[in-house]
Amino acid sequence: MDKSHTVKLFVGNLALDTTQEELSAIFEPYGQVVSCSVLRQFAFVHLQGEGAAERAIRELNGREFRGRNLVVEESRGRPLHSTKVFVGNLSGMCTTEDLKQLFQTFGKVLECDKVKGMQLWFISRDGVNGLFLKWCSMNNFSVTFY
């Protein structure tokens, strides 16, 4: 693959007030930072060159930054024909496995991750139907589609 190829990295477990400047400074020793977008507690960093991205992942994944261990990995695109669903207002007792089992009723669950008081799933597009929405409403879950 072309060495000048830009690689998109996912950076997770960031402090809420992390800035683009701080994050860019962490990645600059590994290669040219083409762009850096900080969202809530995660970011996307585009590094020039596959080798630079591989080194950054190897050396920064798990490294402590502002009291938190960074998660650094190559960004994976959303699977085709899937919908990203954020569901909130869940009990703290609810496990990822409980949710996965429950939501498989509505369609194939591709991924299920717990994010501080909120549950995040990737479910197939055909699983996002009226029955799913009605069930969420009846159970007082807040649902957002992306």
C-alpha cells in the first residue's frame, strides 16, 4: 500500500475537556497529523502513512493520558445495512449480554457496548422497525439513531 496513504484512527477514553491541540501533539511524533476531530470522550485522528499509524497504535494504545488509559485503534467503518442506535435511561444493573439477548428479538445485534450510563448497539437495518420503537417507548428508553 502507498506509504503516503492517510489512515483514520479512533482514539477513545479521553477526558471530557481534551482539546484538538493536546491530542495532535501526542500523535505528531509518529507522523503528520492531517486532521484531528475531538468529540465527547473520543476522537478521530488522520495520520499520514500506514507505518506512522501502526507505530502510533502500538505505542499509544493503553498509554495513560490525563489519568485515563487511551484506546487507539484503526477506525472501522460501520457495517453495511446497519444502524447505530444509542439507548439511554437504563438501569446500572443491566449487562451488555442482557441487552444483546433482548434486542436480538428485533434484529441481528452486530455490536453492543456500554458507555457510561448509556448503551450503544449496532443493529441491522431490518431490526429497526415499528415494534422496536414501540417497545423502547413503552419501557421508557430514550433512543437516538445515527
